[in-house]
Amino acid sequence: MNMRQGRDGRERLVVIGGDAAGMSAASQARRLRSPEELEIVAFERGHFTSFSACGIPYWVGGEVPERDDLIARTPGEHRARGIDLRLRTEVTEIDVAGQRVRARDVDSGAESWTPYDKLVIATGARPVRPDLPGADAPGVHGVQTLDDGQALLDTLAGTPGRRAVVVGAGYIGVEMAEALINRGFAVTVVNRGREPMSTLDPDMGRMVHRAMEGLGITMVNDAEVTEILTGADGRVRAVATEDAAYPADVVVLGIGVRPETALARAAGLPLGTHGGLLTDLAMRVRGHGNIWAGGDCVEVLNLVSGQEQYVPLGTHANKHGQVIGTNAGGGYATFPGVVGTAVSKVCDLEIARTGLREKDARRVGLRFEAVTIESTSRAGYYPGAAPMTVKMLAESRTGRLLGVQIVGREGAAKRVDVAAVALTARMTVEQMTALDLGYAPPFSPVWDPVLVAARKAAARVRGAQGPS
């Protein structure tokens, strides 16, 4: 007999995690099922729900003036729609066999069990915190939640010194470095890679490097942090590598995130090679008919490489939530996978990528041709035309598009969406050359930069194939 239906005739959906995936799932399930049919209980260990983690660097940097500007839907709005949302409540155990979760009130420590008929795991990700001396010292911050962002802002406001070190140069590190520059700090970025933005090939990352230095950021590449040094008061005072120490009044960890799956692991649920939960096309946890998972705690299929990948992005989390809520609410929806599209910026330099990098293609055994072209965002004679670099990878034998990277000024980044559609459709670069893209001098050259790259890639593929 169904556990909940035996009590009051309603099913109970329990959601662990109150951000993008979790509350999207809860909201979508509520659209499909009334409170009389489906009880929804959501647990969130923090103070906020449905917020934009991607917007935190812009809030810290001052471009977004208020914290609440990042909140899409408040706890009160969720509760008004018939969702029993319990803030400051952390789920500490999932009993799969008993279909129940144990939750602890963060403030009082009180614990209780809540049974479920259907379960959604949307526990998100946690910032990577290196296992180094001093990593937990006051003044060292990871930035993942609004609470993290507020703690960092409090530190910035209360720190008399104006020296900051950012550890890591991925999306988080690059965006936080710019935010700290905007706050008037002298910023050093310590990066273990050859160039910033390891999501790009190094030749494209080099352009980001130059732009960061143009902002006044000191870049330290090929450097491994060995220790975070503290003063007599216990607060951070420097970041040490094997070769040097970089003075710091505040340190931001921008090393990336890992899936928060300790609960799932303890419950015996299936995890992938990246540590994320494994789901089917309906976002149902593999082998479990009444448990779904989505957001930054899952791995997804890369449609280009054919392999599982960990891609923690808010766009995916919201889509996962829609799919999960539809299925948990009695409908049907699927999430087929991703092509790996992402954009960012450093000051006015726009950065975009989709598909595979060179090392990704090599890792899965693909032979490819790589081309790079220089173009402009508008017709060259039109005021405001800005330079743009496009790199494109195509499979050697078939000409299938494998990946695109774009670095340029205004109007560059969103051009990657054309490539994302082409990747999803499994188009060849030859087919791309015939795409009927919009043209007018204020928006593009006659040949859009993406099509120029496609023409060059198609010619390179034909050359690699040799005479027929």
C-alpha cells in the first residue's frame, strides 16, 4: 500500500534543495497536480530559494545593486502556491527502502523523519576547497550561495587592506577577479593551468589572459597553491606557491565546484565518474522508479562526445526541474543532453564556447581539423565594429561540427548559439555554410564570423580527404 495514500489519500512529493532544479520541479509538479492531489514538501538548508548563483559575481562587483535582485521567487511566493517549504532545514539521510528522509533544523538541531511517495534530489554543488593549511582561515571565501556572497561582501567592507588573491581562473575565478577590481582591490589570480579559462583551448585562453592583465589583474599561471598563510590574529595574509607568496587581505576560491552527492552516496544511489548522480532521460535516478535528480548534483550526456559529463549551469538546472516536475506530476518529459554551451565576460571581452575542445576530441578518439579566423562584429565600415576570433573544430572524415570557441567584444558571445544549434542537429561544417543568418551592417559582416569559420573548416576537411 502507498505510504501516504494510506493516510489522507494524497501522494507526497519531497524535494531536497530549494534552488533552481528543486523549486522548478516543485512548481511544475504543482501546476499539474492540485494540493488536494499532491502534497509537496521542500527542504532548503539556507535562507533563500530560487536565486541566481550565476549573478553573485555581478552583485559582489556592484553591477547588481541588491541581493534580492537575484531572487526569482521568494519562499513566501512558493508557500502561497501550496508548497510546504521548510527553510534552514537540512536533510541528513535518505532511507530508500523506507521511503523517508531525516531532516535537521539547522538552528535548533531538532530532527524528524518525513515519508515520501516521490523524491527529488536537487542538492546542488559545493565549492572546491583545497586541503591546504589555512584554507579555512577567516578571510578565505568560496562563493556558491547568497549567504556566501553576503559573507564575502561583509569581509570586503571590514577589511582595511585592499589586496585580494583569487585561486583559480575558471568562470568563477575570472568573474570574481573582475568583481574585486570593481570594488577597488588590487587583484592577483593564481592559476594552475597554462592560461585562464581551461574551458577554452590555450590559444583562445591567451586572449582572456591579455584582457585580464589589461584590467590591472596580475596573472600567475602554471602555479600550484601550497599554503594559505595566516597572521598572528589567525586571518589570511598571503597565498603561497612553491615559488612565491602573494600578499592577501582576502582570498576567493574560484577553483570550481563538485556535485553535492554525499547524501546520495550514503543511500547507495548510483554515481558517475565525476561524482554526480546518474539519471535516465526522464531525470529519474537509474534503478529507482520514484526518485528523480537534477541540477548541479547530476551528470548529463554530452551529445557531441557521447559520454557523461558534469556541467553545473543554471540553464540546465532549470530545464531538469521542468522535466522532473512534469514526470513527478504525472506527465511525460525528457532531457536528452547538452552540447556544452557557456558564455562569460572579462570587462568588455566576451567569451563563449560550445561542443568539444581539442583535448576533449582527442580523449574520445575523434580526429579533427581545427581552424581559427579573425573577423568583426559588424560590417568593417560601420561604427563600432569590433574584432572577434572564432575557432572551430570539425571531424576529419565526415566534416561534422565538433566545437566552437569565440572571443571578442560586444556582439561576439551570443553568436555561439548558432553553433550550439548546429551541434544539436549534428550538422556538418559544409551544411553550416549555407545557413540563412540575418545580415545588416549594424549587426554583422556580409559573411557572419561563424560562417567564415565554417567555410574555412569545410575547405580544410575537403583538403584532408584528398582527391576523390
